[in-house]
Amino acid sequence: MSAIDSDIESDSNHKRLLAVTQRRFEKFVSLFAKVLVSDHPDTIHDARVWSRRLQEALRVFSPNRESAKVASWFAPCGRSVAF
């Protein structure tokens, strides 16, 4: 594989990862709005699941996964950052 092919593949992967992260963020935000007006257990559960999925995408997407700043993103969630 040439350097150009590698750059194209890397850019393609970056775009896919960004798209996944954006979809997860949008899904979480839509569920969060539902949680604010409903106390249905399934809605709360779904919001928690999508929150974790979003957190995982952010961990993968972070350019410096081990930084203190990244760890601080998840501290309010009560989750430790394990890479």
C-alpha cells in the first residue's frame, strides 16, 4: 500500500468514526429530552445505554486518549477511563 492509499484510507476511517460519533450524540440528545419529560424505565435505560455508546466513541475519537482532559469528560458520569 502506498502512502497516498494509506492517507485516503485513514481519512475515510476518520470520516466514518466522526459519523458514528455524531449519530450517537444525536440519539443520546433525543433520548435525554425524553427522559426530562418521562420517567419510564425503558426510556431511562435507553438513555444510559446511548450515553455509554457515546462515551466509547469519544474515547476512540480522542486524539490523546490518556490525557487528563479526556478523563475529566467522563468524571461527571461516575465512570473511570480505562484505555
